[in-house]
Amino acid sequence: MNSTVFSENMKKFRLAKKYTQEEAAEMLCVTAQSVSRWECGNTLPDVLLLPEIAKLYGVMVDDLFKKQSVAYDNYAQRLSALYEVSNDPEDFLRCRLEYQKLMKSGELSTYDKWDYGWLHMEMMYYCKDEALKWFDEVLSDKTEKNVLPYRRAATMKQCMLFAFGKGDKILAERQREMDEAHGALDEREWCLLIEAYDRAGQYEKALSVCRDAMQKFPDYWEFHFLAGIVYCSLNEYETAIAYFEQAGEMGTPFCDEKYQIAWCYRQLERFEDAYQIYRDIADIHRKNGYDVEAEQALGYAKEIEGKIEK
């Protein structure tokens, strides 16, 4: 341990934070004489105290022994700087946790608020790239086109691209696929076209494709489900519910239609009906061994419990 650099940093960091030795000592639960001896290089603190000293001065433990270290306003800002260099999600989580502590104590500065936003923006880009990478990994195996993960990866990728401003390009690609295939698309490709029209706000076209797809594949539940989604976009919830119920009769994989029906009931302020559906979903999940999903459904029920008229 370089005691000279350490002692110089101890004083530099304390002065940067505008603490007296007495104030620093109180926050570290030591005596002012201990702080003075550290700054004079006469003694060194217990190694277990180093993380607390670093947090107090807004630095990392390693910074205590570096000549060119600076004290940040708080420890969260130092972790943010670390994440900017590392791009490691673990550093993001550590920084986010420190900022949440500041929020609870009401100590967020204007800089902290900006930095907290920046932190999540950077993580958003990281997550976007990771999501697209792994969706593409799933979609690279064309033999899996009829498997649920493949279908969901295709839908989620398209959804993300719309969210990031590439909707016009995606919709043009889907329309070109339809034209070139002269309507001879498989079920998944029809679904993607319907979803693209819905995302683009072209609801009548989406419904028209739904009707064509239902005629071509009368036993495929997802076209009825997607018709319900489009009618939700149009705020026609009663009609949407009817289509979701038809999809349920055909057999959805994971109570998909029931979640959507419950959501429609919430929009219609039929909270008792929505509450009961969430309870039914929980029972189905628990029967199938999905206890975590069952608890989630009960959580949704609890959210609206107070809105039910007694």
C-alpha cells in the first residue's frame, strides 16, 4: 500500500467534499484523530473500512491509491463513470442501486438526474443490440419456424424495429414478400404482415389481411388473436374480446387470450370480470406447475381489487 499517495488522497478527497476532519470521522464512525493520522501518513485505516471511505468520497477503493484520482460528488457518479468504460451490465446494476439509495434519501442533484437518465439510455442500447442478436440467433434456424420461440422471436424483433423508427422499412419488406409470394406465405409470415400493419396504424389493412388469413388457415388461432389486438388498437374492446375468445377456443399456448380479455375488461372498467379472469389464469398456471406465473396473475388481480364495487 502506497501510504504517501493514500494520505495525500485522503486529504484531497475530504477537502473536495468540503468536510472537516470531524465531519468525515463522524460519518465513518471513527475519531477525528484517526482521520488526521491517515492524512498525515502516520497510520492506515483497517482494510475493512476502505469501501466505506471510498463511498464517502465518491471514489472506488482503487482510487484511494492512485495519484490522478478525483473525488466525485457521490459514489453513484463514480460507478457511472466505471460503467461508461466497462459497458458491463453488472456495473450498470451497481450504479442503479446507488442512485436508488440517493432517491430514497432525497439527495439527487440535477446532475444525478441527468446521469441516471444517461445510464439507462446506454443500457437501452446495449439491451437492444443483445436482444436483436439473440432473436436473430433463433431466426437463423428456418427448420424451427413452427415452434413458439421462433414465432415470438420474429414478432418481438419486428416490434423492436418499429420502436426504433424502422417501421416503414419493415412494412415495405413485408408487403414485398406478400407481392412476390402471390399470397402463398406461411402462417408466421401472414402474422408478421398483420402485426406490421397494426404497428403502422394501418388498421383496416391489418383487418383485411386477418380476414384473408382466416380463410386460408381457418384453424389457426393466432389470426383471431391478432384481429383482437387490432380491435384493441381501435378501442373496440367488445369486438376484441369476441376474437380473443375464438382464439381461446382454438387453443392458445399460455393463456394469451385470457390476459388480453382481462386487459379489455380493465379498459371497459369491468373490474370484477377482469379480476375473475386473472384468478382463473392463476389457477390454470398453478395446475400446470407455473407457480411464479400464477403469483404474477394474482398480482394483477390485486392491482384492481380496490376498484371492484362491493
